[in-house]
Amino acid sequence: MSPVTAAVRVAAPGNPVTQSIRDSLIVAKRNLIRMARIPEILIFGLIQPIMFVVLFSYVFGGSINVPGAGLSPSGYREFLMAGIFAQTVTFATAGAGAGIAEDMHKGLIDRFRSLPMARGAVLTGRTLADLVQTALTLLVLAAVAVLVGWRTHENFGKVLAGFGLLLLLGYAFSWIGALIGLSVRTPEAATSGGLIWLFPLTFISNAFVPAENMPSFLQTLANWNPFSATVQACRQLFGNLPAGYPVPDAWPMQHPVWASLIYSVLIIVIFRTLAVRKYRSATA
């Protein structure tokens, strides 16, 4: 009998909320142990964002004009990093979807279903484990960013708040990944389905270039993009907005911290509800 099975079976029934939290933590622990035994998951998850940091910093750094910073490579690096951080946490969506799809494919979800545990705990535990992995990835990526010249110019509390918004966005998007993983038949399909829509979402944004450089209809999409709101909020909290940078008139760009919080919470509420409903129908 596995530790997860034993722990769930010996747990005495009690308050539904308490039981759901306990069961979620047990499943999260199971997934964290699995990640620790397969360190390649974390290593390969770091390669792509590090490549983006190096390529954008040194290949495009002196070619992209950032208002207030001009063509300065150092100015562009500070402008860039919030976008790289946000892209990294959202790309974890594919891993979340693939992990759940793999559990479905191997029949592990059916095993959990036979246990006296909260139905939503399987998904919540998985997304919590993914959140821990995302936090570790961000920590390493921030160290790499410092090495290539990224600096913050605000107090420690604001910098932590910026990383908190990034983790909240990553957690929100992991629920989108959970829904995708429950909706496809194979882990490979979940990986593809988790990435294909992320590329336009992240590139039609203010992550890598100022939205002002885009055609007018793309500017509107970029300014109201939930991804852009978190990027703008992090630049503000990190002190990485160049002096004189023209902030668009769109409400999410004028109030990016609030916009980021609202977007992330709405995504969690909507997609957690849909994912749990899909899970129940898939295991019925």
C-alpha cells in the first residue's frame, strides 16, 4: 500500500473543509516526492527561460527601443525580466496538464476515486505541488537574471509582492492546465494543448516589447491581456519602469497591481470550478 493510500485511509472523517485541506496536502506531498525523484523535470523546466534571458538580453537588447531607456541593453534587461518571469510561470501550465493527463492515462485517478477523500483534493494537491516547483524555478531564474545585469530599485517588500503576483498568476494558470489535462486523452496532447495558446498570449503583450510599438488593434489586446497586467505590476513593484515611460490609458495598465490580482482570482475561480466539474464527470 502506498503512503498516499495509507494516509488517506487512516484519516478520520471530519469537517469537510478540514478534510479537503488535509487530502490536498497529502496529494501535494505525493507529487513533490515524485518531482524530487525526477530532477530532470526541474532542470529541463529551467533551460527554456534561461535561454530566453540570454537571447533577449544579448541578441535583442541593443535593438529594441524602450521609451525612457532608449536602446540601452541594461535598460532593456530590466524591462525584459518581468516578462520572462511571467512567461516562465505561465508555461508551467503545460506541465500541470501533462501530469494530470498522465495520472488519468495510468489509472491513478481511478485509484484515488475509490478512496474516501475530497474529490477536488487530487487537482488541488497537484496544482499546489506545481506552485512549489514554480517557486523554485523563479528563485533560480532570478539568480540568473542578476548575473546578466538585472536589478530592482524598490524596497524588499515590494519586490516580494511582485514575486507573489507572479506565483498567483502561475497558480491560476495551473488550473487551466488541469482542465486541459482532464479534457485530452494523452499527456502528449496535454503538453501541446497547454502550449499552443500560450505563445500568442505571451507575445501579444507588453512582455518583450512596449505595446505602443504594435498596431492599434493589437495594442488594445495587449493592454487588456491578464498576462500584461502582471508584467506591468511587476515592473512597477521591481522599479523596472524607465523614467518617462508612457503608461497606456487602459485601466489594467493604470492600476496593474489590482488588475493582476483581479485577473488571477477570476481565473482560479472559473477554471477551478470547471476543472473539478470535469474531474467528477471524468471519474463518474
